[in-house]
Amino acid sequence: MNIYKNARSCPASRELLVRRVSKGVPVDKAAEAIGLSERQAYRWLRRFRTEGLSGLADRPSRPHRIARKLPDTQLQAILALRRQRCTGPQIAFVLELPRSTVARWLRRSGLQRLAALEPREAPRRYERRHPEH
């Protein structure tokens, strides 16, 4: 188990807190004995009541989702439009996204410059036919 460096308690001490409170020890006294604030003790008690013993385990502090991440469909649309040689502002207008967002994703994908794309097909030149003499 990975206990956080600055954690004031571990799952075992949280369980001890719950057992003491269930035996009738006042919350403030049980929290003080473990080295927690009364407010934090009530948080652990609430988690225990809603989730049981599993609620006393450590949880990662990483967010559940990343708010600024674009959905894959939008990212693929940006890249597809770029491969059609659209500029960043044009892509932003078509997809109704901020220009800064489009620019950031183009930079991350390495397509911030049109020169980074495959070279454009050269237009066909028609050869002049000279009449044979």
C-alpha cells in the first residue's frame, strides 16, 4: 500500500477512529488521540457510513477527468482538415473551436507549419507538341 508522505493517518488509524466513535467516544476526543482534526474525523466517518471499510482506503489525488482534453473525434477532425491544407483559423472556424486550441493541437502533432505536410502534388504541365517537319 502506498501511504502519502504528508498523510496524518493511514487506513488502520481511520478504522481505529471509527471503532472508538462507535463505542461511544466523542468524535473530538477520538480525533485528537489519532492526531486528526475534528472536521477530518467527520469526513472519515461519513465515508465509512456510505462506503464501509473500503471508504477508509487511500484514494489517488489525480482528477477523474481532464477538463481541457479534446475528444478524439475533434482531434482527428483537426488533423484531417490540416492534411487538406487548411490553415489554423480556417479549421477553428469550421469546427467552432478557439484558434488557440487548434494551434496548440497542431503544434503537439507537429503540423503547425504547412511545410510539415506531404508536398502538394505539382500541377500537371501539358507538353507542347511541336508539329513534325
